[in-house]
Amino acid sequence: MVCPVCGEDEYEILKANGKNNRQLLVKCDECGHIYHETAPEEAHEVKVRVIISEFERSWKTTIDLYSDEYLEVGTLLYLDGKDVEVTSIENNEGNRCYECPVIDIKTIWAKSLDTPARIGLSIDNHGTVLSHKIEIEREFTFAIDDVGEVNGLKFRIYAFKTLERNMRTGFAYAKVIKRVYGRLLPRNDKSKVKYDLSEYVIKTTIKEKDYN
């Protein structure tokens, strides 16, 4: 509480009334100004619904947070024995928001961080696309122009699709990548392989590239 005259936050309570004695008459210690103020409500625990996603599986649970806190997308929580990251917040009005006071939150959506990252890997072989689904450590780094290998076939990365944008330069962690794009290299190519992803492949399909 700050004095409206001098801005000092030291004061003497002269009188308290109202519900829970929150309506105060106070006197500023600095300038002596007397004014009315409402005491802030004490923080209390609020039980909030959380929906956690883990690949195709999801489940509901709850978490106890304090009413005077704010929560935002990207916040890390420890819940049901797992590290999770907040991916979306729904307020009491049914709107999705980036951040919200805990007291106004209806539902939190989060993803588990205790599982590998699952990403797509598309390798272009002159019109035929070798499409792999891989599960790999979340902190694994991919970079444009890296040379990788899958089942004896070498490829060079030329693009990523991340959660936020498409990339043709730089690097990204597996935890933010949705798909890696590469071009198959000739069998006699002498480029040094940076990593072999064969052991991380969980599914492979082959399809003709759509040029339409």
C-alpha cells in the first residue's frame, strides 16, 4: 500500500473493519496523510486442472498453486512424478492465453519432458521420399548441412520445421523440431557422417513426392 500523496509505503493502521477486517484507515508515516485502503487478500492454494500429453496418450490430473501467482506458457512444473512444460492455458472465460493469474485459470495443458522427442525425418531421393519417425534425446542437436545416416543411407540436412517456424540455416534441438528434411547422398559420397540415426527409427514409410 502506497501513500497517494508522497508515495511512501510505511504506514500506521488506525482502524480496520469490513469483511475479514480488510477495509483499512491508515496514516502515512512520512507525511501524515490519512487515507482509506483495502488490504490485499492473503494468498491461498488453488487446485487447478491439468491435462498432460505424452505422444498419443493424455491424462487429467490437478496441481495446487498459490492464488497470487501468475502462470505462463513455457513454465516447467513437476507433477505426478514427471517434469512437464506448460503448452497452453485456458482462463475461466474459456479463452486461451499466454499468461494468466492462477486464480483465473480453468485448465492447464502440458507436455511430458520425461520422454524422448518424437520427430519426422524426410529424405528426398529424387522424387521418392523416405519418411522416418524417430525418437531421440530431447537435447539432441540437428544443424543445417549436417550429414546423417539411416540404415546405411547417407543424407544431408537442408531444412527443419520447428514448433514456431521453418528453418534453412542454423541449428535446433530435437525437443522443438517437428520434422527434419534431408537429401539422399550418392553411395560414393565421401562426406563424413556426423551421426547415425538408425537405432532411433520407430517407423519408416516410402512415398512418391507430391509436386502439385
